[in-house]
Amino acid sequence: MPTLHLVTGAPGAGKSTLIAHLAAYPFVAVDFDELIEPVGELLGMDIRTSAASRAWPGYNKLWVEIIALLLRGDGPLLVMCPLSPDEWERAVSAVPAALPEAVWARLDCADTDRRARLAARGWDEGRIEDAVEDAAELRRAVGREFTTSGRPAAETAAGLAGWVGGRAVRRASRRSGWGRGGRSCR
């Protein structure tokens, strides 16, 4: 079975920004946020709000099922999600699909960057502080970090691609020009 790479990150870390940059690499990369609007339309609610928290376990379960389908292929899979390892385990336990053990990393940024990014989205101060607290919790839960502070998204994507694909991606990166500019992983 292919390797499952889970990249968690609190709001504002850059998960949705990086997903477009990861399309250039030879593996499948998906982001939990890619289905928020269509699922919200089906449910008749904005599932990004705390008022929709009763829908979150079902949304997470849906993603576990989608991931099981994607793992039918033979290459690595990178999934961007806002879940902690404990939340992931709860979602996995709710479905019959057998998934491989996940390899975890955390996408993060400086809290000043997070606050600025979320304020630019129109988030109020309370939601922003909740996101900062979520980031602190994820820092305690997941050690491997890729940062988006102070570096271009393409550079961080190259670091993630190296982590997911190892040597093969690094060799392909050198031949094609992917990933020039150094390492993203600390």
C-alpha cells in the first residue's frame, strides 16, 4: 500500500495556498478545504463555522473514505488537513476502510503571519486567537515542521515534495528545475 503523508496545520498556515504548487510533483496531493463549499451546499450550512461543529465528524469521515479510494493507486499520497493525530484516529475508527499508518508533518507559520493572513480574510479577533491556540496545540502534537513564514510557497512545496517522494522527487526536481531555492523543513 502507498505511503500516506498527513500535513496538519491551523488556519492561516498556508495549506490551501500550497496545494496548487504541489500539483507539479509526481504524487497525489489533496486538501480537506477543497470540498468545504460543495459539502456545505449539500448540507445547507457553512461548515467552517463553529455553529456547524456537529457536521465536522461526518466531514472528516468523508475524507477518510476519499483517502482510502486514493490509496488504491501505487504512489504516495499527501493530504493537507486541520486535524490533530487524535482527531485523525477518531475519524479513521469510524470507517471500515483499512488505511496505512500515517506519516505526519505540520505546516506552520509565525503567529504574527497567521494573524495578518486571517485578518486579511476578514476573520474577527476571537476566531484569529482560536486559530493561534490551535497552532500551539498542533506544535505540541506534531514535531516535523514545514514553515511558510519568510519563504515563497514554491519553496515550501519543494520541501514537502522531498519529504513525500524522497530521492526520486529530488532527482526529478534537479532535472526539471523543481524545488530550487533550498530546504523548507526545519
